[in-house]
Amino acid sequence: MGEHGASKRAKGANRKSAPEPGRAPAPRPAKGVATRDTAETGTGARGTAKTGTARTGTAKASADAAGKRRTATADPSRTAGPAAHRAAKPESRLAMVRRARRINRELAEVYPYAHPELDFRNPFELLVATVLSAQTTDLRVNQTTPALFAKYPTPEDLAAAVPEEVEELIRPTGFFRAKTKSIMGLSAALRDDFGGEVPGRLEDLVKLPGVGRKTAFVVLGNAFGVPGITVDTHFMRLARRWKWTESDDPVKIEAEVATIFPKSEWTMLSHRVIFHGRRICHARKPACGACPITHLCPSYGEGETDPEKAAKLLKYEKGGFPGQRLNPPPDYPGRPAPPLGASG
């Protein structure tokens, strides 16, 4: 009886497991994947654990993908061009020097006419004009100095002038009282200490009233042909944007930039950088979309990148094409100006 009952149960089990005629057998679940029954009822601990792991892995992959999408959107190096992408990586000293020198070469092509934009005929006129150019435009100075030098052509003449008369002549340049004190003081120093001549050494120029390193290098580079780096507000801003330096001290910037470029390039480099800062790479709204060296600029994207909008931000002083002075220089920039009192 027991054997007969066991046999019947075995046959019943076989009938249940056999597929019905014309019906495909149910697919076997993949290894490690729980069936619907075990997943819903909680049976099959092994299958349930693996199902949970698979779901966790899927969620993690989705989160990683979303994070990558967010990173790609937020990372400016993916949208701001190759220079910005390079800036996101550490740049070696050698790579920075090569990039800086290439910037200088390309600026030389963009601004072949780069030169001091102040009108002058001799070192004295350039010295006075540079002092007057503080906190105003070179164009305004060029409109003011002809009358000033017509009345006071030499240091001796300006040193003996009536302060109120000088103030009235230079009033359009702003801060005219302080500037009058400076230019009359330096004229007196030239008369008393240097025989009425502008000295050609840095250490002598910076002793004159109102003359700092920036003014001294302008005079040395453009009136005496002595190489020098002029660190004005434009040069300082662009040197930092181009990662030539991280300092905001003009003396340190001058020293650091001097190690990047050959000495023979210092004066013209200064003109090119200042030209670019005045016209395109402004302090508040740089015209990135109109800049010819975006491929070399690690700060690309700080300003307007749309070319049409950026073109409207370009700045040129009224009076002619970019770089045009009211009076053409008698000598090409970098060559010594005529000596004091000489014609031309």
C-alpha cells in the first residue's frame, strides 16, 4: 500500500511538471535572478538578494550618469574651448612660457602699429605727458599738451611758471592741482639736478616728483630705447588673466613677467598688452567673442562670448582708427627721440 501510494504521487508530480501539448515549456530563470513568485513572496533568499543588488547597481549607474551630465554642463572646460580645458589641468612652467610667448607673437600681428599713444617730440614732453595721463585718456592729454608745451617748452620754463596758469592749461586732464605740483616739481628737479635734461636711468627718474616705475619705464623705453615693462592697470589685469602671474603687486608682476620674455621684447610687449586691454580685454566686460587669442586664453568666458554682442563692446578712442595718434611720432617707437631743443 505504501509503495502503491508513493508511485501514484510520483506519477502525479510528473504530470504536473510536463508541458501541455502545443504549449512551449516555461523558460528557466537565469542564474542568480529570482522568479516572480520568489520576488513577490519573499521566498528564495538567494534570488531576492541578487535582485536587490541588481536594482542597487542600476540606481547607482543612473546616479553616476546624471552626475556626469551635471559635471559636463557645469564644467566650463567642456564648453569654453581648448584653452579653458587646458587651464583646468595643471600647466607646467615651460608650457606657460610657450603659451605666453605665442600670445606676444600673435598680438604683434594684431597690433603692428602698437606704440605709445601720447604725442611727444622729446623726453621732457613724454615725461610730462605720462604724468598727466594718470586717470584720463591719452587722447585727452594729446589735446591738452600742445598749448602747455607751446608756453613752457623746457623744464626751466615750466619750473618758473605761475601754478594757477598751469592748472588752467591742464584742467581737462583732471586732478589738475596735484598734477601741476608734480610737473612743476619734476621740472625744477631737472633744472637743478640734471642740467635741464631728462636722465636716462631708472634710479634717477624715480627720484623725480610724481614719477614711479611705470612712468619711468615709459620714458626709458620710448625716449631712450631702454627695454622696460610698463605695468599699468591694463597690463596687470591681462597678466593675471593669462596666468603669467598671480600677484597684484606691480613690482612683483614686472619681475615675474621679465623672466618669461627676452629683454628685447619688453617695451613692445607692454604696448601690445596695453593696446589689447584698452580695446578688447576690458576690466568689467571683456569682449571674449571678438578676441583673436581665445585659443590661448585660460580665462576665456569671463566676458561676452557671442561674436555679435562682443563686437559692440570694442572700445576705440575717438579721433581715428585704432592706434592713431593726433600727431604721428617723428621716429618709430623704440628709437630714441630727438634731444631736447632739437627740431622735428
